Amino acid sequence: MLKNFIERVGLMNIVLLLVVISIIIVSEVLFLSGKKLDAIFIAFWAPTILGFMNYLKYKK
């Protein structure tokens, strides 16, 4: 089942999605610890990476 999912989605897309999830978690931790500007700065990386993924997907 997992192998089928990886083949369907692509290994690089899964890696990038895990990176996006980790960025969101780090941003939440920073926000809750009081470093709000750092959290907002890091939070902007997630949609940028997702947008880059879409660009590469539809560029073909």
C-alpha cells in the first residue's frame, strides 16, 4: 500500500510535503514561544514550496 502511494505521488513530492509539514510545526513552536516575527517569516516558506511544487508539476 505504501509503495503504491509512493509510486503514484512520487518520492520527491512526499519529501517536499514532509518538509512543508515540518516548517509549519517549527513556525507554530516559534509563535507559541513568543518569537512571532520569526514564526511569520518561516511560515511564508510553506506556501512558497507548495507553489514551486505546482510550478514544476505543470511545467511539463
